[in-house]
Amino acid sequence: MPGIWYGGDYNPEQWPPDVLAQDDELMRRAGVDTATVGVFAWASLEPEPGRYTFGWLDDALDRLHANGIRVLLATPTASPPPWFGPAHPDALPVGPDGVRLSHGSRDTYCAAAPAYRRAALRIAGRLAVRYAGHPALALWHVHNEYGTVCHCDHAAAAFRTWLRARHHDDLDELNAKWHTAFWSQGYSRWEQVLPPRATQYLPNPAQVLDFRRFWSDQLLAAFTEQRDLLRRHTPDVPVTTNVMLPSDHQTLDLWRWAREVDVVAVDHYLNATGPAGRADLAFGADLTRSFNAGRPWLLMEQATSVIYLYEQGVIAARPPGRMRSDSLGYLARGADSVLFFQWRAGPGGAELHHSAMVPHAGPDTRVFREVTELGADLRRLGELAGSTVRAQVAVLWDVEAWWAVAGRGLPSSRLRYLPALRQVHAALRRAGVVADFAHPEQDLARYRAVFAPSQYLLSDLGTQSLRRYVAGGGRLLLGCFSGVVDQRHLVRRGGWPGGLLDVVGIRVEEHLPLVDGERVALSGGAVGTLWSELLQARGAQVLADYRDGPLAGAPAVTRHAFGAGAAWYVSTVLDDVALAALLGDLLAQAGVQPELPGAGPQLEAVRRHAADGRSWLFVTNHGDTGCELAVRGVDLLTGTRADGVLRLAPGADAVLREDLPTARAAGA
Amino acid sequence: MPGIWYGGDYNPEQWPPDVLAQDDELMRRAGVDTATVGVFAWASLEPEPGRYTFGWLDDALDRLHANGIRVLLATPTASPPPWFGPAHPDALPVGPDGVRLSHGSRDTYCAAAPAYRRAALRIAGRLAVRYAGHPALALWHVHNEYGTVCHCDHAAAAFRTWLRARHHDDLDELNAKWHTAFWSQGYSRWEQVLPPRATQYLPNPAQVLDFRRFWSDQLLAAFTEQRDLLRRHTPDVPVTTNVMLPSDHQTLDLWRWAREVDVVAVDHYLNATGPAGRADLAFGADLTRSFNAGRPWLLMEQATSVIYLYEQGVIAARPPGRMRSDSLGYLARGADSVLFFQWRAGPGGAELHHSAMVPHAGPDTRVFREVTELGADLRRLGELAGSTVRAQVAVLWDVEAWWAVAGRGLPSSRLRYLPALRQVHAALRRAGVVADFAHPEQDLARYRAVFAPSQYLLSDLGTQSLRRYVAGGGRLLLGCFSGVVDQRHLVRRGGWPGGLLDVVGIRVEEHLPLVDGERVALSGGAVGTLWSELLQARGAQVLADYRDGPLAGAPAVTRHAFGAGAAWYVSTVLDDVALAALLGDLLAQAGVQPELPGAGPQLEAVRRHAADGRSWLFVTNHGDTGCELAVRGVDLLTGTRADGVLRLAPGADAVLREDLPTARAAGA
Amino acid sequence: MPGIWYGGDYNPEQWPPDVLAQDDELMRRAGVDTATVGVFAWASLEPEPGRYTFGWLDDALDRLHANGIRVLLATPTASPPPWFGPAHPDALPVGPDGVRLSHGSRDTYCAAAPAYRRAALRIAGRLAVRYAGHPALALWHVHNEYGTVCHCDHAAAAFRTWLRARHHDDLDELNAKWHTAFWSQGYSRWEQVLPPRATQYLPNPAQVLDFRRFWSDQLLAAFTEQRDLLRRHTPDVPVTTNVMLPSDHQTLDLWRWAREVDVVAVDHYLNATGPAGRADLAFGADLTRSFNAGRPWLLMEQATSVIYLYEQGVIAARPPGRMRSDSLGYLARGADSVLFFQWRAGPGGAELHHSAMVPHAGPDTRVFREVTELGADLRRLGELAGSTVRAQVAVLWDVEAWWAVAGRGLPSSRLRYLPALRQVHAALRRAGVVADFAHPEQDLARYRAVFAPSQYLLSDLGTQSLRRYVAGGGRLLLGCFSGVVDQRHLVRRGGWPGGLLDVVGIRVEEHLPLVDGERVALSGGAVGTLWSELLQARGAQVLADYRDGPLAGAPAVTRHAFGAGAAWYVSTVLDDVALAALLGDLLAQAGVQPELPGAGPQLEAVRRHAADGRSWLFVTNHGDTGCELAVRGVDLLTGTRADGVLRLAPGADAVLREDLPTARAAGA
């Protein structure tokens, strides 16, 4: 895959010939070389069961190929046509309250329904047969943003099958793992086991957790059976599916998914404007790179300007210039593509106001001018395709911990997984340190420090892994309310973090959630919110203690040497300043250097490395004033050299092909 | 219809004989001459299918007639009796989630269900046969507040029938107009088309829009078939139905409905106390008069004191004295009746706390005393019945624009239709100018200025109409986010306001919604909220530009001469002060004079005109201090003459029969 | 029942043998003498229909008995096992929208379904047969927290049966009482009558009220049929059921329930931390004692530390020391037990984070140490078992008034029942006065003063009772919006409080709810919120009048001598300071002395009395400084004597066995 792929979702089925002709010309003008075709096109390809209309797609692929554009060809299975529901009413999805959904939007199917799976494989197979060997075909894009769950009887049956496999076909084991002795939930036959449907009061958290695991696996099975079919027809064409980066919820266990795709491809829509949006970008990009095992990955969708602020019911626009800077931001953290939803804004349908490379107002617009400039920029950056980012630290990402802590009936609904991770990631970024994400059960030895901000659930294997990590010399920071339940969602007895008491050198015996607006003072001026814990230091050094409230005088933040390493424990949610200070000490002890030492928090600097020793430094000045960097190399965007000093105006970006490793050290 | 009708909803079926006897006496004391009878009385008239109990209604009509009271006789079809549901379970209404509603409140029927339509026609026909020729019968009041929609299979079938008629029985046309190529929604058979029911994610906005049109038409068909039946029996008795004035939502396209009634009759419950409530009154009254083509209209329901503040879950009471002043306010703007829900407060049922002319506490109350005084006042005003209001300007009212902009998935859920219109209407009212409402597709030439605050949807015909209006010399103000989609809810390509670029002399290329709390400064001290736009002036004069944010320096408010007229464009939501200044300039250029020049914003002045040249000036002093008006005429309420000066105490009203047109000019 | 019972819910079915062995030892260490066993154990006792597994329960009872622990044996009927739903799908509960709930939590049954009732009686009967005569069996604990309602067809049929009984099998009577003439709701056959299910708009309030009465009675019938069965087997073992104290809603009419149990047992979870939580404790304890006719009652469940703050989604922890003080607080107000949910924290299930006597972290914890200390304390207090509290005043508790005022469509959703009662109860408590609760229809003569803060509904019998009470010399305070509707939810005509106009000496003619944030000034510096009323004094003395708003100058607070007593009326919601002053005057006129005169608001003092003349004074110092009390007696907790002076540190409690009645007077 040479160069940086540039382009976006392209829907020729929505447009008349004159527009298509203009598309050809505008794509050339913009430097587009990639088009994602066929997403949601099922009804255009199979308007009635078994009747196919491939002509328009034949034309589109030929035309794109003639225009020098590679095609990422989608299977259209994310949106069955209107004929699907009447033909297979049992395959429409059902909510927990038993309401069966109707056609009228997209994604109206149950992936556990045999009729859906058959229909999806049939259309995918037809596409594979027809376009195997087409010279434009560069990659299979299966489905779109898997994530639809269902509570119907098909789902119930598949859930039971999954449970029997997971729990050794042993109902006693299920009863024990789910602790069904509570509230009279002991099952005497497998047929009694159901999805968590609408019920009187709080559900069984173990059942809920297994149901979430089940759906991630069930959707993955729907993907892999399409993938396997496509591979049979086109063994040389890579296969992926675009996944949504986690926002307020998360359906997929992306560590498991990443193993099944040829390259991880994500859709990322920023969740905020301004600095918070840029932090979200870095978070998402680092996460994706980590899922893809550090290899270059595909940014499959972003928006030219739309930022969805769901809570406000408002779409904010990315201001002028940010699309370019943000696109460079993704590249800096390992993306090898800049792809958008969508090439051209469509006049109708549910997303008629979604932004595009060619806006409704046409090419004579700010947006299209910036699209064209970005295309030119990307051609200058082609050399860095394939290079990678090297992180010295990792933040733990464990969707099971998220699923567990997001359950109902926990001590605090305010203590949320993603904000906890975002806070630590943002603090590391402000400290100039690039972080990977890692799974607690993986080998962590290559990281100088590991941060586990929110591991309410920590599996037995994860517990052993963290123990090995610290014993072997690692630095581990564990956030509050961690190590509380195991992989079954059963509370660990004897105090927390269960299984790591000796590693952390403390024992938490009691959780004391804080109420809205409540703050607790710590020594050293720190402030805790949302949460506090009663713990004893059992060998750990107390770095800070509580200064007011019922815990006054008790330890709040601790450090404990264990084996060749050390473990920190933070029993509340620290304010950003206190967290930064704590991380600063920890990073120093771990010997972690910022990517560009001395750069200061207004400058974002990330480096990509080639296998042959070359490196590229991406820098962005987020400050209000210009700054000077002590670097040597060529700015690929402008073609100018920096011989020891690079001046960067406020808001400006540079991509420096660095001269020598020694130059970097000198620049520090 | 001589004089001002005075009275209200009367439910003798709820009361014992002693109370009915007292009613006769109290109605005389209060000067009541009109009673609306039979609303919701179906179960009292037909307690079992086919068994009728008209005796109590016979008595009521005879008794009212003997007491000199005209009867507005209702068909009771808004509330089928308890026997209806068990007999016709398929005719009970169904929500978008498939939940079928039960009897237990009112309006539990689907107007698309044949069984309901037959039952409704049957009881209406029985009433017509029985009371045709009764001397008390003055007007047929069909049903009550049509507005119930349904998503059942009957509704689906009727929706398809309606769609086939609207779209030339051509499924390809439907697919094109709904842009079903997006998200795989292409229909291959009519049977696949459904109402917008519960579905996975955002619906198709064109489908939603057509479904709203369908229901307005479907309910209208239910009305007209009753109307036609009644007309066959009583060709000389006018027929109407009481409609709710739009509040937070609107089901009916009232321009279409107004054409089918003999007189527009509305129910109006103020949405606020204090000045905001009075602004709501003026808005509602001007709207109703406009629907009725400027002719006198019927205020069919108001409350003696209740003001519903739904968001707070509170009923506020109209303070002492306001009922009279507000009633005069309706008359000033063209009403020929002052009718209430309800004559007497009922002891039970869902609305047991609704206010009434005779409160629960009886006639020895503040409320009943004021009712009696108001009755006396109205007798003094009988001469103005039939006179009309003359407005020089119009605000555009287009429920399809509302329906469209209220859809899901738009750039901002904060940019709401009704508040936009209210802001402009209130500014005109404060400027002393009486406004009509008008439809964009109608001939607008008679207005000196036209205001279109919120025309997100602007049809092809509406676009042509506005073009003709400005070209012919009109002054048009167009608010932000206007001219974006056409009547199909398809986005107009090439920039906005689509189809009017040359008229307005600008091109909007990009929408930049503002987030909560965000404000943008404009030149001249104005402040914009909620919304901003990137636009180019293409011939237009820039009246104000943006001063901060990403649009700093770009045009914000423009004016463009076109043909013999001019068009203003406002690309944000202006603060009230800035809007008032802008309207002031526009009105001056349009040569619009206030109703009572020099009166100042604390005084509300509206004039009614008779065909014979007589005129009546309604004035209300909303200020905290007394004021003097230079007018000549007789105050009908007091019988005193004003010979050049009328003194008006704070809160006071006067209705002046004016001496001469010249006196008015002198008073300016 | 000698001594103070100490212990909690115990679930041996959830634990392995090693844990059970530790339980025995820890219970002894903690001084536990009582265990509630079998709650929610249905699936463990009857894993399949008709197959019973009593072995573990046999062992548990034997083991507990050997350990000297009495058993409160529960019937497990609150949670049918997973096999129940598939066997009896018609017996699963249905919401008002028709959604039938699934197994997955607890309480998934409809108590009106015959299949459920049969299955519940069967398992209860099996328990009775097996454990009749077991020496550990001290009390039957039927079910758990009855409160689940249903809207299914079984419920509808049972509702009709109940209605026919209540309304003399006369459909005309039902139509009249429900005022079905409004909105066409007249029933012509009983079969048409339904539960209040999902409907178009506001329901009939009389139907809603009867449906709530029906469910309280239906659940009570489910209880009494179990009770009667158990009594047949074990005539000497008392029977009760644990009820939840009212929080944000209330399903049961506890006055009626209390008559059917041998002792009232409640579960009480504080709704707040800090002083508000302690006020909630006193409120709940006084309420329970009153339900139990003043006799000692059972605190069946409290938490060692959990405080649920549902609106925040947070569980707050009771800070160190509060569990002991609060437990003494319950004893002070008449409890003869200190029982917890639960003995040992369970590792899984929906409530895995519920606190316990033995926390997850084990016995080496703050919580278990305090549990052990509390056990020792309670052994020192055994002598006061059986003694009672004597209150001079009462607050009216009438769940029908609550149900009525919580209905939809009332003038204000902000005027809530429970906060109104809490405000008065808290003011009395701050004044040092212990209050009972009483029903308006009961004989009130023994109380020096009666407070009726929120009697929107006041039955005919209640009206007569209050009249008699005042006429006979009582002091009555009536809050705003009282005496508005009768027991049918029909508005009383002629002004309010209907039926008491001459008693109160005023007539309310109009309600004027205040909107959010609105305040009204009263003379004397008081401030009213939420509500105001237009009333005339008709003989009453005006204690305060309105000073602004539309009611300026009108009476706001009044007092009227009637017969040998007097009645106060408060037409708004007073601020706490003004209410305290008003109550102070009223209590003085009624001759009510605080429990410990001169103690001041920081000290809480409550006294228990034995039939033989002994008395015990419970005192708690809620202040920040120490205080001295002039008392004589022995502090049972410390064994030290107070000879005229008792010094109490901040936060400290004492339980004084008082020397002599004269000593108490001297101490005043």
C-alpha cells in the first residue's frame, strides 16, 4: 500500500451522470486516490430477492480505475433492503422490552438470525464472484460499523449455545459463575437462560457481562464468515471492516476483532471542538494503532467538518484549517490513510447534513479548497507510509472492565471508564509522552510504565500479568476502584486490589463514594472528587493522605516497591494538576523521556520511525504564540530545511524528516 | 352572527337538576348568550352500540333556547365510549413502538381505521337528524381538537394510498423524492412502505415529512366527511371544528384546514404569565385571523385563569383583571367571540382542576364576578362584530418548514421554528405594527414587508413567490438556515438560500452551529447565538459582519436591492435589541407606520375597521405608569368621550370608536 | 421476645462450608442472636417444580440453633425461580404499556395470577410442614417487601372483582364515583373496565386512585393467605412481613397492613447522609411505631453503611461511628431489634456491593469492629425491650392523600406529599417534640396537637374526625391545598377545605400555584414558595397576610377558635424559620413540652417508658460542641451515673435509665 491513501466513501448510485462526470474531474483536482464504494448499497444491488443490478457498480469501478483510483469495495450487509423485513420478520431486531424494530433507518437485522446471515453471505458472495480480479479492487470493506445487538429468540438461542461452549456445557458451572443463588436465579435447564430483557429491577451483572461478550463474539462471527468467503474468492485482497471508535458506549471487544482483520480500520468523529477535540483525536489514534499491534492503520472515516455533540443535539463545525491539522495528527500517530465520510454531500436521507469533501454548496467553497490543499500536502508525505510509532508507556484498555463498571447497581454511576482513561492519556500527552494502549493480560515488559486508571474488573490472568510486570521491573499505576471483581463479575474477597495486595502494598477495605459536588482535600493541595476509599498501607509509602472528611489522616495515594519495580495506587479521582505531578514523578523514576524534551505543553510532538532508521517528527503548535524548536531536518510540507531551529507559528504544523538520531539528542 | 358571542363549553350531562337550574340563572346574570354542547358526550348519547339516549340533550337545547342562548352543537367523536375498543380492537391507536393504547383518557381511536370512521359518521348523522331545525342550533362544532396520529396497519395502508396519489402511483418517483438510494431504502413494492415506526437509528426525513402531511390530510378527511354529512341535513348551519393553536408541536396544516371550515375557531391557552403571555396572545390571535383570511374568527376556548406551564408541571393562574384585558386583546385582533372552556368546573375526570366561568367554589368568587363584569363589557362592544384588522406586513407561517426543521439529525436541535417566529412577531408588536401571517406560496404583494424567520424548507413554488414579491417591490427579511431544502426535504445544491441567491445577493456555503452558551459578536454591538454561517456577499451590502470566532470579518447581516424591492439576510440569531434596530430600518424603508404612531412600546394599540368606514381603536397600557394618547372618539367601555386626549392608567384598556380618519392622523 | 434482637439476613445457600464455619465463630464474636433465613431462596429450595432440596436449610437451622441464634424464617415467594415463567407465562408481570417482563432480577410475578398464588402457597406450606416445631423458629417472615404491581389481564379481572365489591356491584355507582360523564368514559358493562394502561392523555384520577387501593389490597390478600396457612401449622409462631418504608413512592396502605401482621417489621435505608439522614431515620421510626399502634417494632433491615442516593446514581457510605448512633436512634423511637441486610456481603448477584456486617474485605475491618462493639452495646440495653414511646402530638399520614396528590394533571407537580410531612416532622423534632403519625379517620383525642400538612384528599370520615377533634379541644394545623377532594377524588364544591369551612373559619376559593423560583413575601418576614391561595377569613384571625404578588393584602396564615379547640390554616409552603415560629406558638397554646425542656436543637432526646414506671432517656449530641444535661440516672452504655449533670461530647450518645420522675422535672 504505497503512500498515504486519500479519499472517502463514494456513492455513485445516488447521483446522475453529469455529477459523476464532475466527480472524476474533482477527484483529480483534489488528489484523491482511494474510494470506498458500495457501503449500504444492498437495495441498489439486489432490489428484489435474487434479482441483481450490478451495472452501475461495474461502471463505477471501471471509471474509478480509469481515473487512477483504488477501490475499497464494501459488502452492503449493514442495511438490508425494504424487502428483507416482510420476507423474514423474525430477523428484524428486538429491544430488551420486546419491541421489534421496523425498517426505516439502517441496520435493521438481528445478526443471530439465520435468515439474515444467509442473505448477507449471498450478496457478499455475488460481489466476490463479480469483482474478483477487477484491477481497482484494493481491499474488501466488510459491512459497516458492526454494533447492532438484539434480544430476540434467535439471540437467546445463540446466547445459550455460546454459554454452553464457554461454561463447558455445565449448568452448575454457570450457576456458580453467575452466583445465581442470589435472588433465586438458579437455572435447572439451559432453556431457562435468557438475554437480559426487561425485568422488574436490577439484573444479574454476570449475565449482563456474558451477554455483552456474546454479542461481540456473535458479530465477529458474522464478520469472519464473510471474510472467509471473500478470501476464498480473492486470496490476495486484504479484508477489513470499519469499526467505530468507542464513544459513550462500546459493543465490540476490539482486541479480539483486531486479530481477525488484515488491517484495523476505524471511523473517528471527534467528540468536541477545541483542545478537547484534539485530545480525543490523539486518544483514538493511539488506541487504533495499539489494536493494530503498532502497525500502520487505516483512518477509514472522518468528517471534513462535522463534530457531533450529541448531548447538546448540535453538530459543531470544524473551523477553517483544522481538517488539515487534524489529518496530520492522525498520520503522526500511525495512520497511513486520510479517508472521509464522504466524497460528496448527498441531498437526502437521514444524514443529509453530514459534511463531505465536496459540500452541498459545491467545489467553490472553503471546504473543497482545503480538501485540495490537503491532497497536495499528502502527496509530499508519501514516504512515511509504513513507518511506525514507538511508545515507552501504555495505558490499559480492557472493554470487559468498562462493561463491568458501566453496569447498574454499582456504588457510583459517576465513576466512568472512558473519562478515567482520557484523563490519564491527556496528562501523558501534555507531558509530551506518546502512549500505547495495552491489554492487562498481554506481555507488558516492553513498557517502562503502565497505567491502569479503571480496572474495576481485573481477570485472574490480568492480575498475574500485572504482578509479573511489576516484579520484573515495571512501573504500574493503579486507579481507584480497581481489582474489585474478577472476570466473572464476582467480588474478590479479602480487600482490594484483590490478588495484588502485596504488589501494591496496601489493602482497600471499604469504598466511600463522594456525592455530587463533594470534594475531599488531600495533603499537598490535591483535591479528590467522585470517590474515596478506606485503605491501610501494608508496606507502601504514603505519598498523600486525606485531609478532611471521614477519612482524614488515612492514606490516599501510595507507592510500593515490589520485586524490581514499583506500584502506585490512587484511591480517589485526582484533579488534573495533582495527577500531572504524580505522573511526572512516576515517569522520571521510570526513565521515560518526552518525545521532544523541553518542548512544553503547547507543543504536540510525535515521531514515526521507518525500519531503515529514518524518522519523521510531527509537530503542532497548539499555543497562542510562536515557538522555536531545536531540530534538524527537512519540513516535508514546505520543503524547507531546519538547521537547528524550526520556527512554528501559532496553530502551525510541520512534518520534519529528521537528519540523524544525534540531531534529535542535540535538539533536546 | 350579531354581537360578540359570550359563553363556553357546557356539559349538562355531568350535573344534577338543581345545578342545571342554577346554571340558567347564573348564565343570565353573566350575560352569556352562547353554549358549546355535546363535546365528548358520546357515551352519554350512545351508551351501548346502537342504543341512543338523547333525552338529556333534548332538554338541554330546549332549556338553553328558552334562556336565549344559542347552541354550538358538537359531534362527540373525539372520544369513543368504553364499548368501542372491545368491539373494534383494531381501531385503537398504536404508537411508533407498536404499543396499542387503551381506553382510559380521550381520543383513543385511529382516524384511519374504517370502524372508527363508520361509528363517528353514525353518531354524527343521528345528531344531525335529531337537531336539524332546532331553533337553538347556531353552528356545528365537529369533533374536538383533531390531532391524534397513529402508526397501525390501517394507518400504513392509508399512508400508502395517500403516497400513491401524491407521487403519481410511481414507485420510482417516490424512491427519487425520498432519496432512498441512501442507506439501502429503495422500495421495490408499495407494500414495503411503512410509517416511520421504531427503528434502529435516524429515520428518512422525507418519509417523516410525508407522514406528517399524510396525517394532516387524513384527519382533514375525517372532518370533511362529517361536515358534508351535516351540510346535507342542515345546509344553512355553518360548520367548523375547534383547532388548538400551535404550541410545542403541530399536527395540522392549518392553511389547508382553514379552507374547509365555514369559520376558523381556535382554542388558545396562554403559555406564559406576564408580558410573555400577552405576546403569545397576540401571536395566536394574528395567526388565527390570518388562517381565516382576515375575517372575524371564533375564540372557541380560552381559560378563565389556567395557564399551563408544561415544562414546570405547574398550572399558573391568570391574576385578577387579566381575563378581561386578555379577552379584549383577542377582540382587538379580530375575534368575534369570547368563549371559554368551560362554563362550570366539573368535580371529577382528568381535568378536574381546569378553571371555569363558575369555579368549584361557586359564584361568590373573584372569577365569577369578573365573568359577570366581562359579560357587561361585551354587550357594550357588540357594534364591532364583523369588523376587520388591516395589517401592512406579514410573517411567513409554513408548517412544512416547521415539520422539516424539527426533524432528527439536523445540525441543531436548538434552532426551533416557533421561537424564531415569536421573536420577530414580538419585535413587530413592540414597534407598534400589527402583522398578518402568510404562506410563502400565496400572493404577498399586498404587504409592504414580509418576514421569513425560519424557512429551512422552502418549496419551489414558495421560492418563486418570494422572488416575484421582491422583484415587484416588496421588502423581504430572510432568517438564517433558510432555503436549505425543497418540498421533498432534499438539500438544494450550490449554496443557500437555494433559488434566491440573486435575490438576496449572497451565497451561504457552510453552516456553523454554535454550541450551548456560545455567543458570537457582530459589528455594531449585536450578539448572535445558536447559529452562524459562512457566506459571501455577491452584490449585497454588508450591514454587519462577524467580529470574533472562526468567521471574524465575514458578513453576518446583509441587504440587497433586487428588482423594485430589497431582501435582507440574517445569518445568526440576533439579540432582541439588534433585531429591533434592523426591523426599524426595514420598516422605515418599507414605509410601514405603527398603528398609533408615537405610542411607545408600553402601549398596545390595534384597530378594527368596518366596511362602512367606522373604526375602533383597542388600546392597552402595559406599562407601570399612566399615559396620554392623542385620540378622538368614544370609549365604549365607559361611554366617555376623548376629545384629543385619552388618559390610560397602568394596566387599563380602552376601546375607542374613533371620530374620523383625520383625527387619527392628528393624534400621531 | 427478650432483649434487643441483633443480627441480619443470612444466606447460607450462597456459601461453602469453610465460610459457614467462620460465620458461626464471627456471629458469636459479634453477639448476634438473630438470623433471617430463606429470603429469595425459592430456587434453592425447589429447583424444579415439585422437587425440593431442604437439606441445606435443615443444616442451617440446626447450626444456628446450636449457636444460640433464633431464626426468622422467610417464605421465598418474592422471587419465583427461572422455571416459573416458562411454566406460567401468563403469570409474569405486565407494565402499563403492555410489556411483559422477563425473569432476570427478582419479583417477576403478578400477584393476581392464580398460578403464582398457587405456587407461592405450595412452597410456603412445605416450609411450614417441615419446620413447624423447630426450636430455632422464632417468627415467620413472609415474602419480602411486597410492592410489585401489574397491569395484565389477570390484574384487570381481579380489579373488576374488587371494584364490584367496593361499589356494591353497581355500575351506575362506579360511573358516578368516577365521574365518567367527563370525556365519554361511561361504562355500560363491567367487562369494559380496565387498569389504567397506556392511553392517549391524562387518565381518570378516580380510576387511578382505585387501582392503587386495589393493588394494596391484592398484595395484602397474597400475604394473608400465606399467613393463615402458616398459622394453621404453627399457631404459636408470630407472622409478619418486612415492608419498605415509603421513599419516593408508596404502594401499600400500611395502616391496613399493620392490622394483619403480628408485629410491624420494616426495612429502612436512609435517603441522605448527615443531618438529613438522621431526620429521615426519626421520620421512619416514628412512622413504623405508629403503624404498630405504639408497640415495639422490628427494624428488619438496615445497612451497615450503604445509603442509596438514587437521583445521583451513587451509594454513599455511612461514616465511621454512625451505624452505632443510628441504631440507638431506632431503639430510642421504639424498635426492639437491630437487624441488617445482611450478615455477609455476597460476591455476586445484583446487589454485590450492598454493605454487610461482614464486608467483602472480611472481619479485619472498620465495619466488623463496629458491628462487634454494637453487639456489646446492645447486650447492655436488653432491659428496655418492650418499653414504649409516648407522643403528645401527631402528624397525619394518609397514603390515599399521597396517591391523590401525586396524580397527573394537578395544579402543581411540585407540591409533593412526603416533603410536606417531612418539613413539619423535622420542625417538631428540632423543637424537641416526639411525634406519632395518625390516620385522619382515627380517634385523635389523645393528642394535644395534630398536624395535617398535606391532605389534598380528605375523606368524609376524615373530615368528621377532624371536626370532632377540634371541637373537643384539639389543636389542628392544616396545610395548603387541603380538603380539596373527597375519597372518590371528586372536588368538594363551595370552597376549601371542604367540610371544614366553619372549623377553620376561612374559605379558599382559588389556587394560585407559584412557578419555579417564584417566592411570595408574607407579613412578619416569612416567605412562601410553590403555592398560594386566595382565601377569605370568615371568623378566623389573620396571623400573616401576603405582601406582594396578586394576593397582596389577602390572608395567608390564619387561626380560628372552634368549639373547645382551634384550627390553623397555612395557605402556602412556609420557609423553615417561619414554620418553626408558627409551630412554637401552636405547641405553647397546646401545652406541649419538649421531651427534655431547654435542651436546644443540637440535642436529640427521646424517652422510652416501661409499664412499671421505669424510663430510659436516649440522648444524642448532634452539635459540634459538648453539652451538659441536667439529668439523674445510669448511662447503660458506660455504666456510669449522672447525678444531676451528664456531659455529652460532640457526636456522643447516651442511654440513661432515669432515677425518678421527679429527677426529670428537676433536670428541666
